[in-house]
Amino acid sequence: MAPIFQKAEKFIWANGRLLERRLFAFYFKDGSAEAVKRALCAFQNLDGGFGNALEPDIRCPDSQPVPCQHALEILDDVGWDVELAQQICDFLLTVTTAEGGVPWVLPSVEDYPHATWWRPERDPESGNLIASINPTGIICALLHKNKFKHSWLDGATDFCWQVIEGPLPDGMHNAGAMLDFLRYVPDQQRAQTQIERHVQRLLDSGLVAPAGEDGYVWKPLDWAPYPNDLLRDHFSAAQIQSHLSEILAEQQADGGWPISFPAFSPACEMEWRGWQTVKRLKMLAANGWLQ
């Protein structure tokens, strides 16, 4: 595995953003959590939210819900920061809809370059922005996992329950957000019934693509990258090994991993590849494929 790691390390130092370089150092080189947080805070705005292309497809400098999700994911990995989480939730309060959740993207995205799929979702009758389980469910999951209390979380949790206990929405991102929420929401007795419902629906839906399928799809390790993931027991050892072998084979000649969707600019593509390369290395290490 050494050549794989060495090539990936060279790619990160040559091409990754400061954030990914520091995340790589944290995961694999005894780098500090504080250094990661300092790099992360460069993406934060005065309103407490995150933007500034933390999500590489959204070049908008203004704060957006999904970059806030990514900031919390990083804090969950390197060390929870109560002050930053408080600032993020304070921002989320300002963009929460009457339903209790946050939209998946705010209209300010339209003033800057962005991937075509980042379009604000509105109620067809009122024209108002509507809340989305993605990313509301993931944000709630991260806050609950870290036992963080904030007034935003109560209404957002109620919104997620309403979505999850209603008609099952389509799409792998929505399904993933619901499962994240159910894994960490405190009321686990209520969650277990919905976990069974959603897992069975997911496995029957075709949203889990087999290794070898092309395009923007989620395969077994995209749903359960780590051995302790909620869905890992629903995949056979053969499915996991097949996808691991495919991921190893996907490493490019420059040492980085590709993305499976179109990037709208060279900078966007390289930023995503740095993100993806760190993510792949972390997953390979967790599954015993890197020493």
C-alpha cells in the first residue's frame, strides 16, 4: 500500500487546498486539530456561517447551509468546537423556513459561478424557499452526536421527523441525510422503526449501485465507508472488497482520486479532487488497506 499512499501524499501537497493539506496532516502526519480549525475558519463569514467555496461547486462567498454542514463534519472529525457550532447555529436561525429546517441552497448562489444543480427550491404557489432534509438532517445528526444544545435544533429535529415519517422522498442525498439523522437522534426507540423502514426501502430502490457501475452513483462504501457504519452489515464482504479494489484502481497517475460528476472549472475540479483524495485515504485506512 505504500506506493498508493506516497503518490496520494504528493498529490495533496502539490494540489490540495490548505484545508485538505492540514486535514491530511491531521489524519496521517500527527498534525494538530488547531491547525485544521484555523484553515477552516478562513471559510467563515461574520454572520457565523460558512461559504467562500468550502463546497467547491458553490463559489458564492456568502454563507450557505451545505458549507455549514461541511464545517460541522470537519469539527466532528478533528475535535468539536462549541463556539464555532454556536456561531453556525446562530446563522442557521436566520435562514430557517417556517417548516423548521433550512433550504439546501440560498438564492445568493445565483450571483456567483456555481454548478447547475445548485438551484434554490421554492414552493410553487407561494414562491417561498422550502426546507430540505438535505442538509437539515445531517446538520441535526452532527449536533445530536456531539450532544450540542441550541434553540435551532429543536425545530429542525421536529422538521426532520415530519419528513422521515411521511412519504419517502427520492434521491440518494435525501436518503443519506435521513439515515444520518436516525442514527444520532436521541429518541432511538422512535428511530429504530424508521431505520428498518428506510434501510429496506434503500436496499430495494436501486440507489445502492454495484461496484463497476459508471456515473454519479453511490456504491457500498459510499453508503458505509467505515466498519461501524449503520449500513455496513447490509453489505456482504464480497461487495465491500469489490468496491475497495475498484477504489484502489481509480487512483490517477498524479496520485489523486477523480470525481464522478462534471466540474464547471479547473479550480473546482482540483479542489474536489483534493477533498476526494483525503476522503479515500481515510476510508482505505479505516478498512485496513493502508498501514
